[in-house]
Amino acid sequence: MNAQSRATLADVARLAGVSSKTVSRVFSDTGSVSRDTRARVLAAAERLHFRPNTLARNLRRGGVASTVAFVIGDLTNPFHFLVAAGIERELALSGLTLVLATTDDSPESEKRVVDALLSQRVRALILIPIADDQSYLEGERQLGTPIVGVDRPASNLVADSVVLRNRLGMAEAVRSLTAIGHRKIGFISNSSAMYTQRERLAGYRDALREVGVFDTAQWERVDDDPTVSPKFVVRRLLDLPDPPTAIVAGNNRASAGAVRALLDREPTVAFIGFDDFELADALGISVVAYDSLQLGRTAARLALDQLANPGAFPRQIELPTRLLQRGSGEIPPPS
């Protein structure tokens, strides 16, 4: 399907029944425009998927739109910067540059941040979806802007995505624990609504069912409250009357908290984290690892492919994970 023609300021003016100058005043917030007229202009713009071209002045001066936007969650998460580095390296080969923006892991911020970037006429949009619905991007997709979801697929939007083999990766970690005799295995993570955590929790349950363990709820701790410390959660798990003999964590933040709690105890509880993290190798922490740079490079290639072949059928690519056994995940259960 060919991309639709992008609406112009004149198109909005015709639909709203006003002059182009009035539309310009509305979007530049200059001059006097009545409330009713403003509402009519904004409604027409939304219907036409019109975005004011804030780069028009530069383009008229001979500039070229050469930026690709990458929307991430939390700026303090090292994972995001490794993915960004992969994207940037791949884009550089095609003469494109990367602009980075953050939603601070707030679903309410996602659309506002994305709209601000799209108003800059970026060549493509790559994002780590945090909201539970990206259907607001359908109009932009139909206009030919490549959209790629990283780490999680977009919801309610047919778009390219690159994800990890989350379910298989977590299942492999748990199988390594059951193979040495563990049956009481705890799972800690956050954001139960997040695609990655749902998949990893499913892999955890898959592996335990394989050895006849079906009642895992007593050892599962998935908390959507960001103020709850993973360290506190692990301590509570270990203080149960029938505590787990091993623990797996659903992401690097949960892993870091779990390790802090486990360091306060005798080293008798096995532990495996999903996502590698700083000093994990020095501490002998077993993890499910993957290539974050490759995740970014693949996302960039998907965007570039869409630029070269507008309307191509969207793809979802899954990248492999690998279990790195460093010692913490090889502790057998008490005899």
C-alpha cells in the first residue's frame, strides 16, 4: 500500500473553512484567533493527521531531514543506552543521525513525547513502548513514517518490532535450576502489564510445569509499585515459612535488588537474573544475557528497510538469549 499524501496547511484551512494565515496563527500561537475558530482548526488538523512542519524553515534553506527518533523509558537504565548505541552505529552508515527522548517510563508521557518528535519531521520513529496502546500512530504510519518497536511490540498498531526470546530465555534459566534439584523457585519482577515481564513469567511457569510444579503463585512477586524495593521483596520471600531455594529475576533492576538482599545472607540460595548488569561477572552472578547493541542495530535496519521499501509488510524479529553460568545459579538446594 502506497503512503498517503501528507496534508498541508492549505488542506487544513479548506477543511476548517478559514484562511491559511489563520491556520498558521493557530499553530504558531501568534495573532488573535477566536476559541471557536481555534477548535475548528485543531479538529481539522487531527482529522487530516496534519503536523506543523517546524523544520520547514531549515529545509527551505537547503537542509535535509536526516534524523531518526528513539523514544526510551528511564534515562538511568543502562539497557536503553546500549540499544541507542546500536541504533546510532547502524544509522551512521546511512548518513542519518539519532535524536533521543525519554518518557520517564510514564505511559501518560508517551504520546506527548512522540508527537513532539514527529512534529520535527523525523525520518523514522523507533520506540520502546510503555503505554498499553499505540494506535494513535496509525495515521503517521499510513503517511509513510517507519515505526519500529524495540524490546516490546507496539500494541494495536501493525508495525515492525524487534524483541528477545524472553519466554525461552527464562525457561532455560529455570530448567538449569530444576536440573540440579530445585523445585521451590521464586520469581521477582515489576510491571506485570509489560510485555517482557509477561513473557518471562510465562517461561518461568513453563519450566516448573515440566517438573510437575504447578502452584507457583506462592513464590511469584510481580509488583507494579516502583517505590517497592526488590531487595525488600526478596527478604520477604526468604522469610516465608517455606522459602524458595532459588530465585530468578525478570530484569536488571530486580536483579540488582535481589543481589543486595542475598549478599546479606549465607550463600545458600541460588540466583539467576534476566539481563546482564554492571559487576555481575565480578560478583559471580549467573544471568540470561543478550546483545543489546544487536537489538539496536536490528531496529535501525528495520526502519531503514521501511524507508527503502515504503508499505512493506511489517516484521517481528526475535533475537536469542544465552545463559551465562557464573556460580550463583549453580548452587544446589539444601540436602
